[in-house]
Amino acid sequence: MDLFLNLVASGLVIGSIYGIIAIAFAIIFKTTGVLNFAQGEVMMLVAYTSWSLATSLALPFWLLVPVTILAAALIGVVIEFVFIRPMSGQPVFSIVMVTIGLAITLRSLIIMIWGPDAAPFDASVEGGLIEIGPVVLFTEQLFALLLFCAVSAAVYLFFRFTRIGIAMRATAMDETSALLMGVDVRRISSLAWAIAAVVSGLAGVAFAVMFARAPDMWFQGLQSFPAAILGGLDSPLGSGAGGLIIGVIAALSEGYIGHGLKEISGFIVIIIVLMIRPYGLFGEKELERV
Amino acid sequence: MRTRHFVETYEKHVSLSHNPVTWSWALVLVLALAQLPMVASSYVLSLATTVGIAAIGAIGLNILTGSTGLISLGQAGFLASGCYTTGLLIADYNWPPELALLMAGVVPALLSLLVGVPSLRLKGLYLAITTMAFSFIVTHFLLYAEGITHGPYGVRVEDLNFLGLDLATTRGLYTLVLVTAILVTLMALNILRTRVGRAFTAIRDHDIAARVMGISLVRYKLVAFMVSSFFVGIAGGLMAFQFRFINVDIFNVLLSIEALAMVIVGGLGSVAGAIMGAVFIVLLPEATREALDLLPTGVNNMLSTYIYEIRGLLTGLTIIIMLRIKPQGLVGLWRDVQRYWTQWPLSK
Amino acid sequence: MRRLKTGALGLAALLATATFVTAQEEGVTDDEIVIGNVLPMTSSAALVGRAAHFGSVIAAREANANGGVNGRQVTIRTEDDGYVPARTVQGLRKLMDEGLFGLIGTGAGAGTAAILPILEEEGIPAIVSFSPLQAAVDPIKPSVFMLGASYQDLLYAQLKYIHDNDSPESPKYGVIRQDDDFGNQVEEAFHRAVDEFGADTAEPIRYKRGQKDFGAEILRTRSEGVNVLVAGGVTTEIPAMLKEASKFKLDLRIATVPTSTLPPIMQLSAPFGYDYYSGDYISPRGSEGSQHFEDMAKAHLNEEEQGALNRYAITGYIATSIMIEAIRRCGDEPTRACAVEQMESGEAFDTHGITLPLDFAPDRHISATAVRVLQVDPEAGSLTPVTEFTEY
């Protein structure tokens, strides 16, 4: 039982990271129809920037979080303006390819600026262990879980109750009608990218604190794809839940079965689920006009 | 000065080119390529071989993604299965390389049926991620099924006598790749101008309308997967000959993304575009290296620590810029040049 | 008329590609000798590749500062293979095209295996020095040599030391290993040791290359009651494993591969309160044996480049120095065959204290296989040898 609970906890922790990044995917997809292949790299960029700010300005953690949020929002807006805005009007697939090009660019850029070495992320939460019954967690791991809950709640409230959130949902449903109702669609796109950058950036910081700030963090973005698909690309909360599910399944399969199943168990699961529900567990079926 | 192309018979409309000049130029190109081994250094030849193999793979992907509209991120899996099929058949089962190469196309084609079945229900990006999932599973299997695939030790391919060609030499391999590339190009062009090809385009443009017109989605989607994987598998088999030592490392998702980049940068839906895209993506790192070498030594040294990252940076930026200024891809650029040329001096 | 024109055009194109063959250099001109590297300069193994590259650069510059090799300057050319075996092959071909005398950096593990046939065919003198590969010297290839003990010997030595000197009450051995050929060697060392000791073991646990999170793996290790662990991580996996283990304050004796002594890895491992063992076949940096190397490094590299140095620079330095010395012993007209002959002549090569003098023989193309077990204290940043150089 002890093993099981700890495995589940371990899975939830890494699943939180996947889930938060998956929420970022879903936000951009839901609002603009673009699958941002560069989300992992954006997360990495924000995490690195945050690390630089933390080490050069010696910020305490409670100050680092809001500063990171600001920096991430700025990065998201700038990237959207430079790379995505010029492509508006083009077919979605082209924009997706641009994000692929962006991913390649950002990976190289980050190594050029910060070097290829891994470094610990020092501005961490007060270290130490937390014991919840038989489950033992580091403070930063618990932080990741709490971050996930906070982000999910914030996203839910934002989309449900704020004007801008509703405007974003409207743009996602029908861009032309939204325009007719006075929604500035370009600002919405910027905002979507900014929110996605903030959300995934915080996940990146949590990840770097747990492991290390390293130039292969973008791989976590790739691992979050199955999570987003499992939950449904147009459901942010569903994607988040997908992340948790994938994390837990991966940990349990590695813990009990082994054979390196950790990585592909997620993929196997999504294939099975997609056969039954082709738009993900919580996604909406796309209605096509004939 | 030409005003337009007018065709008078159905035959001419469907033919690959009704213009003898086009055929002559094509012949000139083929002859020039055939002469390459005599003038080029061994490195240029091996680069040309890589371009050829990439082109074959890109043509395969183009049939699936460009013509039929089924986005696939799982090319690495098909390449890996083609590569390993050839390698294992030659190394472990002593098959002759000719048959092994053929099987390199057949096995992925059969495998693609497994991937094709989900495609019947999934659309767009969901399908893309599913293909990516399959690719991961295939490479995982290749790594863990040590009994069959040698697991992480890799497979060494020794016997390289292909119809009298010695594939161990860069020249022999280049010749094989050139001939295969030409054959595959012709096959692809032919498929695309027949009923099957038109069914593919119909499915891409509007699949429900296609169904209404009597095109069986199930049948043609699966055929698209099989044909595409056949070509990609052949490319994989040729890779086995090129590297002579195969292991799963190279077949990762980055390779799939690179393949997709080739097709998109070249121009979706066009065989010529796929070839151009392949040439572009493979030669881009080399071109940037040459460009950087031209810079004065001081600047060069400063950049030399990160030269590999600079190459990556330029590749990414080039893709983005290409997509921005010419979304139809390189083939669109080519057509623009053609149009300008034929309409001169009245071209815009 | 038009057909005639196009026909003439085709013929002209054919003739234009007039044939002439370019002769290939063998890497020696009147004023320079080219020694090449194919190394992972990017990717997760960049730490290793860059260091090895700079190590060979130091050796070359040292030789050039002392008048070169019989009047010729040594040039180092390095190609990046990004830790991908297929690119190791391409990199080698490029070097060969541009003119290559000998090869030091031979790519990592599978990369070395990939280029062995080419090295054999072309007779290129090569010294495999940073990633040991049994197949490089067994069976012997005429021009391929190797420095260093295999991962098997390195880990076995540590396990033996633990078994003899630091064994817990009821030892249970376990191993967490990567799912590639490197991981296979790690597991082989594990089996060799436990078969010899007849020890209690847990089933080997595999993880995928690039994995970050070892929660599940350590939980399994813990549930099996393992107290002697072979932490078969390449670089950042080692601190990740230690971190998870420290959660439960597991009491572990830990054996690792030489990369665990790299400064960034030690830095990442420091917070978790674990000491671990490592092994090496060269003197660690900061010890008496490596003094000459450190002096040369300061003399020939700038600050930034010195920052990239670690033990892999030392192995690159030794290998390059040996090759340069072998070329020097050939006199004014060095050929590849002569260099190979000099290397296997049995005459020793001096490594300025980094190791005992090294030599090869026609039937033994491997050297520097004696291993020293080190105790690593990452928090203090210290490496303490606990055995002498011994053959395993």
C-alpha cells in the first residue's frame, strides 16, 4: 500500500507539470486553433529567464513568482507579435509549422545565451520533506501539485466569469461572430499566448526547482502532448486532468511492471482512449458543415 | 511569348508533361546527376545520397499529408521499421539485399494499416499525435525486443552486393539511391494522376463530399497510408545501406518533424515540392556552415563555440521566414519564377 | 530544329561534366598534420565532447609551441555528431574528405561501433579514449587503439571495494540502468560482481535515456530493500536518483561511472547528503598527477575554454599526446602505417604523471586499464582515492 500511494504521489507530481503545460496547449488551441509545438521551448525560455533574474537579483521566492509571471506574459506577447501575428489569415497548418520552426529556433537560442550546462535552480522554496501518512514529498514537489490546483482553478474561474475569459471562449467558438460583437480578436490571440506562457513558465520553474535548469527541458513539452490529447485539446481543464492521469499511469506501470514502460504507457493509453472517444475524454466533437 | 497552356486532348491533360522540352530538360538533369560521382568528392557524394534518401521519404510523406491531408508525425517509426527490416534480413537471415530492400517497403506498409485504422476516426492534430504515439511505440519495441532486434546493440549490415553494385562505396550507393529516387518519383507522379490520386485529393479537400460522391474513405485512406509507408520504408532501407550500422537513436520525433518540415517548406501536395524541400532542409546546415566560414576569422572564432547552435537557429528561422513569405513553399517560388520568365516583359 | 537544339544542349551538359579525379590527401602537408575528432559537441553529452575537444587542442598547442612535429604544425579538426551514431559516420567522412591523418574523438559508444568498419578499411590510426568499447580492440583492428578501462571494470572495482570494505549488514544489490548499450555494460558489471560474491540481488531497473524523474525507480529500489546501488546514470540522472533516495533517507552504498566526478554533476548532487563511489583510470584534477595538464591548460586556453575542462579533457589530452609522439617518432616522412607501428612497438609513452607510462603491443591495443576507486564527497567537492591503480 505504501508503495502504491508513493507511486501515485510521484505520478501526480510529474503529472502536474504535464497537466499545466497541457493546459497551456489547450488555451492556445481553444482560442486560436493553433497547436503550439513550441510550448515546451517557451516554458524553457521563461524558466531560464526566471533563473537569471533569481540569481542576478537574488530574489526571495515570494517575489520571484510575480516577477516570473510578468516576464512570462511579456515573452508570450512578444513571441505572438513577432512570429504568429504576421501569419494571421494563413491556414492553421502553416501557423503550426511556424511554431515548429520557432521551437527549433528557441532551443538553439537558449543554448547560445545560457550555455549547454545544467545548473540547479537556487531560489527554491525552503527545502525539506513533507510527510502525509506514508507518502513522503519534497516541498517543491508539493508546490508543483499546489501550483496545478491553483492554475486549474484560476483558468476555470477566468474563462467562466471574467469578461475577457468569455470573450476568449466566444472567439474560440466563432471568430466572425465575436468580431461582430466587438471583440478585438488580435488582442485575444496575444492574451492567449501570454496566459499560456505564464502558465507553462510557472510549470517550468517548478520543474527546474525539482530537477535542474537544463537545456533539455523542452522534452517535457513533448511529453505533455499525450496529456493534452487525452483530455481533449479544446478543454483546458480536461487537458490538465489528462496530465495527471498520464503521470500516474506512467509511475504505476514503471513501479509495478518495469521495462521502461514509463515513457510509452502514456502513448498506449491515448491510442486506446482516442479509439473510443476521438476528441479526447473531455473534448468537444468538431461539427462540420457539409 | 506564351499566353497560357492550352491542351486539346484528355491524354495531354493527364500526361506528366506534354511538352518535349520538359522531358529533355529532365533528361539533362538526370544525366548531370549521373555524372556527379566523377566530379564530386566523397563527402559531397554522401551528402547527395542523404538528399536522395530524404527526397524518397519526403515524397512518401507528401502523398499522405500533402495529397490526402492526413497529418503524420510518425515517419520516424516507419523509417525505423524499414531500416531494421532491411538490416535484420541481411544480417540475421541472410536475405539478398535486393529482396531485403523490397521488404523494407512492404513491412512498414503492413504496419501502417495499424496506424491507418485509427485515422478513420481521428481528425487533424489528434491524428498527428496518434501517429507520433505509434512512432514512439515502434522505437520502444525495437529497443526492447532484444531477441529479434538486437536491442541497443544495433545491427551491422555487411553484405552489400546489390545487383552487382558494391554499396560499400559511396559511388555504388549513390547510383542505387539515384535510380530508386527516379523510380519513386515516377511512381508517385503516376499514382497522383490516376483515379487513386484524385480520390486522395478529394479526401483532403472535403472528405464528406468525397464520400457522397462514392469514394470509399476507408479504402482510400488505408491505401494512402500503405503507399506512403511503402516509400518511406524504402527510404529507411536505403538508410540501412548508408549507415551500415543501425540503431534506434536516430529515429526520434525530431526526425519526424524534420520530415514534415521538408514537405511543408517544399510545398504541400506536390512531388516536386517534396524533393525541393528535402534538398533544402538537408543542405541548409551545410550552407550555413559555408556562410559562416566566409566571415572574417575574428567573428568566426567568436561564433565557433556555438556554431552548432547557430546552424540550428538559422534552420528554424529559415523555416519561419519561408512560411511567412511564401506559404506555398519552394514549389510556389519555382512557379512564380516560371511565370515571370514566360510572361516577360509583361510580368508583374 | 527545336529537338536539335535540346539535343545539343544535353550533349553540352554531358561534356561539361568532364571527368577528372581528385587525389585525396592523407592529412599531411609540408607544414601541417591534421588530427581529427568526431565528438558530441551538442546534446546531453556536450559536457564530455567539448572537454575532450579542448583536451586535444591543449596537446596540439603544446606540441606546436615546442617546435611542432619535425617541422610540421599539428592542426585539430573537430566535427559534431550530436551523440547520434549516423552523424558520427558523416563527420568522419567529412574529415576524411578534408584530409585526415589520425582520429582521436571517435564518437560515443554506438558511434564508435558505427565508424569501426571505415577505420579498418581506410587504415586510419585511431585512439578510442573517452567512451570505452570492447569491440574496438576485440578482435584487434590494425590501426585502432584504446585507452581506459571499460565501464564494466570501473563499476566492478567499486562493487568489489564496497563488498570488501564497506558492506552493509545484509547486503542487497540493485542497479538502475539506461536502456542502451551503455546501460548494458553497467548491468554486465553488476552481474559480474554479484555472481562472484553470490550476493542477494534485486531485478535490474531500466529507464529511458533523457529521463528526469526517478521517483518510481527509487520507490521500487526501496521496496526491494536494496542497500548497495549501482546508479547507472550518465550525467544529470545521478543527482536525480540521489534526490529521490534522500526523500526516504535510504541508506545506500552507491557506485557510479566516472561522469559523476564532473563538477556540474557534483554540484547538483551536493544538497542530498550522499557520498558515493566512483572510479577512474586517470588522476583526478587537482591531484599531483594532473599538475602538468593544468599548467598546459592555463598556458594554451582562454578563461572560457578552461571552464569547459573536466576529466574528459585529460583523456583527450593523453590520447592526442600519444598520437603526436608516435608521429614524431616516425621522423620526417610520417605515414599512417609508420605511426601505427610506432604505437604498437611496445615503447612507452609518457603522460607527464597523469597515469603510469602507457604502452601497447601488436596483440594488445589497449592501455591504461588500471582502475582506482574514488570516494566522492560532492558537498565538500572532494575526490579521494581509496585504492591504488589496479587491474581488474
